[in-house]
Amino acid sequence: MFLLLSLDTTQIILICLIAVLLVAYPIIMIVRNKKENQKVAERTNSLKKGDKVLTTSGVYGKIVDIRMEGNAKQVTIETGSGNYKSYMTVDAYAIYSVISDQLPVAKDVTTQTNQTEKPVEEIKEDKKDETQSKTSKENTTKQSKNKSNAKSKK
């Protein structure tokens, strides 16, 4: 008791903060794990035949059979294509994600690029103008050099 009375207020606050963290951290972790487990359970319960899936080990496949084996739900996956098809049975919790067949909708890029791009005729005209301006600049610099050379010879 005398030890607590001899502590500074900042030291008491620090001790209280550490005690709160030691109590709060496990509670936060339990709540987080509950949410994760709930998401995994929902994902495994929503599996159906024909779904394209990715397993936790990185194997892509299509579900061809789902069955209960004791307390575990087992999923048979068809991998490969053509002559190279194979089948593997995994636990339903080994399914990492279900891959949707729909491609993500991309923005219409063609309308944006058409607004900024010039027609081919305009580009050709711009190039002609550029080459004409370059040749005229070159001619003026040659003329000025010739005049300066002529003046220096006199």
C-alpha cells in the first residue's frame, strides 16, 4: 500500500493503461475471431455444385460433388481441362474463395479515347505543318548564318 502512495501520478496512469490493455486485447481478439469464423462458415455453407473455386493451397477447380463425411463436409473438385482432368477431394474449409463467372464491368474506354484522339487527317496535317515550320526555321538560321559570314568576310 505504501508503495502505491509513493508512485507519481504518471506512473499510476501507466500501470492502469497496461492493465486495461491486458484485459482488452484478448476480448478484441475473441470478437475478431468470431467474425472470421462466421464468414468462413457462411462461405462453406453456400458452396454448391458447379461453383468455380480456389483452394487455400492455390488449386483452381470446379465443384462436382459435396458430401458429409462424419462431422466434416467434403468437396470434390475437378481440376484441369480436356485430357488432363483430375479430381481431388478436400475439406470444405480448404476452399479459399468462390470465383464468379461474370467478368467485372469495365468502363467504356473507347468513348474517352475518341474524344482526345484526333482523326488521322488532322494528325497528317499537323505533321506537315511541323515539318514546314522546321524547314522554315532551318532556312532562316541558314540565311542568318550566310549573312553573318558575308559580313565577316567584308
